[in-house]
Amino acid sequence: MSHSMSMIIVLIGPQGAGKGTQAQLLSEKLGLPIIATGEILRKVAEEETPIGREVRGIQKSGNLVPDEILSQIVRDRIARGDCDKGCILDGFPRTLPQAGLLEELAKTSGDKIFAVQISVPRDMLWKRLAGRRTCSGCGATYNVYLKPSKVEGQCDLDKCALVTRDDDRPEAIEQRLALYEEKTKPILEYYKQSGRLHEVDGRGDPLEVFSRLTSVLGASGMARG
């Protein structure tokens, strides 16, 4: 699939809303690269560098990574050639200053910004996050409530132990959801006021959600067929 204009698609929603899954499906459909700041930051946090240790500590506490760190990551990534026709942003912007930076980047590159809010009830978010387990070997993900492994605490694929990420622990989840309410809700209002915000129901099977998402994009002229 191709799209008719150069555009930055911003997926907005709390952790656990399914932004990563939808970004992947959308990338396959439109042929646009994904800039997933959470994934980039996790890789940074694994590095034994000053910035790696700083990011690791921030993630463990459930706090948001400072604007200047995230903004530089996004600026560097959008500058790459594969973003010439646009990109899909997962996890950015999360604050108004970050939204301002994105406006500058879009203006420079001639991209239009199209924001989509993926809405999921809080109780469902909690199950998705608190129940998530990751294989310590291959990285496969499970959920004790929604998609449990055959043997509790063990990966179906390589039998390695399943672990809970630091940012999926109850105290970190509460902090992350509270920060989302505080910091990211103004972003929704920001895009709503400019007529660029579109809401999609994030409940149900990922493909059902994707169908709703492509309907919204199709109505805008972004995705056809």
C-alpha cells in the first residue's frame, strides 16, 4: 500500500493500549518506518554508559525520560533517509514541548501530522501491563490473564524463565498511568484543537482495532484499499 502524501502518523495512548502492535501492522500496510521510542530507550538502558544507567533508573521508577533525551533520539531518527515519505511515531510526543519539536521537524521535512488516539479502559490496561511476562531467552511475550504460557513461568518456545519487566511492576504501572494522565492528556487537547486528532477504540482483537484504524486513515486519504 502507498499513501498519497508525506505524513507523520502519531499513535497516542497509555502504555498497554496496543500502540506497538498497531504501528507494526500500519508499517506493513503503508511501507513507513516505525520510530518506537520505548524500544529505542530499552536498548539504550541496556548499555553500560552514563546515559544508559540514567535511562535505566528512570524506567525502573516509572518516570518519563526527559524531553531533551527523547527529542534528540527522534530528531536523529527522522533525519534518516527511510523517513523521507513519513513515519509512524509510537511513544512520541508525550509532552507539549515534545509536540512543539515535532511541529518544527514536520515543517522542515514538509510532512503533515496525523494523530490517532487509541482508547482502552483502565482496568483492561492494568491486565495487559501487570499480566505481561517476557521470555528471558528469546524475548517472546505472554500475559498471565490474556495469553498465559502452557507452563506457568516458562516460555513455550525455548523453556526459559519468564520475567516481569521493571516498568510492568504494579508500582511502576501506577506511576506510568498517572504520568500519562498528567503529561499526555494536554497532547490530546493540542491535536484536537487543530482538528488533527482521531480516536480509535483499542478494545478487542488487534486486527479488529487495525480495521478501525485503517478506516480512519482511509477517510483522511492516507490508506486506500
